[in-house]
Amino acid sequence: MADTHQRPGTNGHPEPMGRQELASLLSGHLGQRRTPTPAQSPQAPAAPPAVSPAAVPRLAGLPGELPVSWEVIEALQSEVSKALSEQDPDKHLEEPDRRALARALVTTAVADWSTKHAHGNTPLTAEQEGAIGTAVFDSMYRGGRLQSLLDEDGVEDVMVDGLRAHVEYHDRPRRTIEKVADSHEELITWVNRMARLSGHGERALTQATPMVGFRMPDGSRVTASLLTTRPSVVIRKHRIRQHGITELVQWGSINPLLEAFLTSCVHAKMNILVVGDMGAGKTSLLRALGREIPAAERLVTLESDRELYLDEPGPKPGPITYAFEARQSNGERHGDKLAGEVTISDMFATALRYNATRVIVGEVRSTEIVPMLQAMSAGGSGSMCTLHVRRPHAVISRLVQLCTEAGMATEAAHHLIASSIDVVVYLTYLDETALGGKKHRYVSHIYEIHDVVGEGGRPTTSELFAPHGAEVRAVYKNMPTFIGELERTGKFARQWLTENPHSWWGPALQTVSAR
């Protein structure tokens, strides 16, 4: 599908509408109408525009398809931005008031354009005018041309490769949109505008800085690069930010027994490591566990990209929380360090001076594993973090690998791991959307790591929960050595582990077999 604004041409083929004609069509009324009053009827232009919704191809399969091309949206957005600057040139208005004014100006601009357009053409419906107005506002303050994709129910990721986008959902197969930008330059401009809207104006996607990452105003995480064959953008949408551990039971990620076990582990101040493959729900589980920390405590969160949001109000009162976020560099290098870069490792020393009772690291990827484990070992009881691990039995090896990459000897890494981590929770990710099923994310294994090293100098572990028979989700296997500490929280009883241990999950997990 084409995305250009078109009009009837010769031999039945449409001609593109020129930018000068479009600018002429939009000119005049925004400068004349200072007070946005949608109910007023705008003056008709002297000459009717030679366009019609029937002759204008819709955007390429986007939800909430528009009756006009994106060129019209951009021209309207430019006119509204100009009028907004004229009415609030020094930006004295508070941001909510400025956005309210922008919405009113958008309504006026769209009404004016629609009135002009209706002379000699089929008038737009109120729903169509509303869709155009939403698109104009989105282009100013939200995700622009991609916002309609992000607003779809169930969206988890939007992956843009050049002009094409692939949309991943949590409950249905991937969908491909053939065209979400008219050019690579437009996509790069979108990235840099989103960076500015998010307060990260220093993070421009250029040949000098060909990789950038930032948060959109709605909290979605954006990573963009020019190092791929075509400019690429991946947007990770946080569908769930305010959930607690009860919702994880409803979604089938854990069962009531695991809910009680993990909650009591948090209150007993066990150091917890949440692991799993990419997309397994590690951050969602860590966020839910963080919301179980008692309100009387002090919490510091360290993240490369803000995803936990534990400093925001949750379902119940939480601890005093200081949320630290790492910062990317501006591309310049001073000696061995990138100018302006602040890593999780850099933030640790400052974070510990906040006298936090617990530290949570959103995701351990590199050398920050050492200060994280040292904080756990040196008294940071109840601390938590996530780690990307492909298989449950590879957790210790992955930890040792990161420690040795940070300069530690293997033996020292073994002792540090054994003295710092109490519980490892492994999440399994099973994607069956391509087979007509769903995406399953559930706890399949829980390990206890003992404060001793065993054969080969490796830390000793016990399997507390693991799959059993046909049940692929976590079922009780062995009593933890810290069961007494769990019972002292008043939130757990050891007999729960032995009473019908296989029945806590309820109905068996329905999976789809490949044919």
C-alpha cells in the first residue's frame, strides 16, 4: 500500500498531491483562530481541495486506519506546533496545561482542515476527524506514527526493520506491517524526536553515535541502531507496571504455594536471584517480589533501563525507594571511559551510601555482578537481581563466567556465590503462538544455594521445586534448610509443602504439539 496523499489523475491512476498544495490547504485558519472552539464552524476556503477520503489510500494496515496520508498529519502537526509556540512562546505553562492547549489547538486545526476538505468531497465523519486529531497529538507528544501499534491490546514488542515493522503479542502470532515510515530518514527523525520527548535529547542517533537507548513518555523501552543493514528500532512495551504477586498467580506464572513461599522468602530477607531466558518474565517477577518488601524498609534499585518502577505507588504501601538509572555516553571518549557514561557498577558506591536495607539490580549483564554479590554477602540481606540464563542447570556456570570476566579467580567466585545467594528462581518461557497456542511463562525450578562449596569447589545446591512427571511447572521436591526462618515470618507453614504437593497448579498446562 502507498502512503502518499493522492487525488484522481489520468487513466484512472491517482497522482500524488504536492507539498505546496497541501501547505496551501492547511494555511490560514490557525493564525486567525486563537481560541480553540471545536463547536464553531470554520470558514470555507475559496477553492475546494481536490482530494477525497475515497481517493486517499489508508496507512499500511495500522490499527485505527486513517482516512488521510501521514503527510497530512505531519503538516497539521507543524501548524499546531507553530500556533502553540505563538500562544506560549516562553513555555510558561505547566506541561499538563501546555498539552491541554495543544489538544484544543489540534481539535481546531483538524476541524478547519476537514471543513475545507468537505467542499466538493465526501465530508469526514466525527470518528475520522477524531482519529486524525489523535494522530496529530500522538506525533507531538506520544509515539507518532507507531503509537497506534503500541496502543493495541496484548502488544509486547514492536520491531522496526527499515520501513517494515513486526509486532509481537503475548497471546497471538506475530504480525507484520509493511510500511510504517516513508523513508529511513523519517525513521531516524522519529527516534531522535522520541529521545527529546523523553528528556534524553543528548542521545541522538547519528553516524557518530549509531546506537541509542531511552524510554518513551509511556515508559516503553527503545533501542535503535544504524549498524544494521537498515536503520532498526526495537520497542519493548511494559504492559504491566502496577501488578503485584497476586496477579502472577492469576496469569499462571506461579501457584498459591509458590506465592506464599516467595513472599515469605522476601520477608525472611533471603537474597534472591531470578533467572531465565529472554522474554521469560524475569522483570515482572522481580517487580512483584519488590512490591512485597515491607514499607518500613529502605530500597535502592539500580537499572540500565528503567523497568521496575518500584518508586511509583503500587497496589499497597512500599518502602522508601530510590531508583537509579544508568546513563549512556554522548559518544565521546575521555581516556578509557566514554564521556557522560554512568554504569550500574559506577552507581553501586553511591547507592550503598543511601543506607538501604536492600538493593535490587534490574538485570546483571556484566561486571556489576561482583559489587552485587559483595553487597549481598556483606549484609545486604533481602537483595535481589535478575540474570539471563538459558537453562536452569547453567546458573552457577553463568555466575562464575561473569565473575571471572570481572577479574576474579574461579575459586574466589565460587566462594562469593555461595556466601551471597540464598534462592534461585528459574522462569521457563514457552512460545506456542506459531502453533495456534499461547505464550507460557511460569516458574519451573527453584534452587537453594548453600553457604558451602562442594566437589570441584563449586557451591552446593538443592532442588527445592522442579517439574514432576507430566507437570512441567515447579512442584515441591525438598525441604529448604531455612524453613524455620520462613515460618518465623508468619506467612508460611512447612506442612504446606507436603500436603498434596502436586495439586497446587490445578489444571494441567495445555500445550500445543507440533505436527
